[in-house]
Amino acid sequence: MYTAALEAGPGENTHAHRTFEMAQRQVLQFEEQFSAQPLHSRCADFYHVLEYVAGAAKALQPEADRTPAWSPSKLGA
């Protein structure tokens, strides 16, 4: 990531932003590489967050007919 950003030529006011599934190793890598940038942020990929929340919902309510309508399995994903 950082090499690609350097090739693009970031300036002092460049905002580094990344969207990803928020795995701990990805967060640590991003912070390690871009924490020196005054402007840097990250956000979770909505689909992956939905998968994690749906997994938790299934664990709490294992009956398939009571799976929330917004879960990936109901959305055809």
C-alpha cells in the first residue's frame, strides 16, 4: 500500500483513506504505514461487516426460518 502511495506522490495535505474488512492485521499494517500522514482514515467494508453481524445473529438465533431479512444468506449473497 505504502509503496503505491509513494509512487503516486503524496503531498503534505494528502488524505490517505482505506476501505477494508477490518481484520486486525490490516488495521495494524495501515496504521504502521500511514500513521505519519497527518490525514489518514479507514472504514469498514459494509458487506464484510454485514457478514460478521449475520454470523453473530445466527449464533444467537440458529433457526434458519428466523434469520434476519438483511443477512447475506437471505440477500442471495
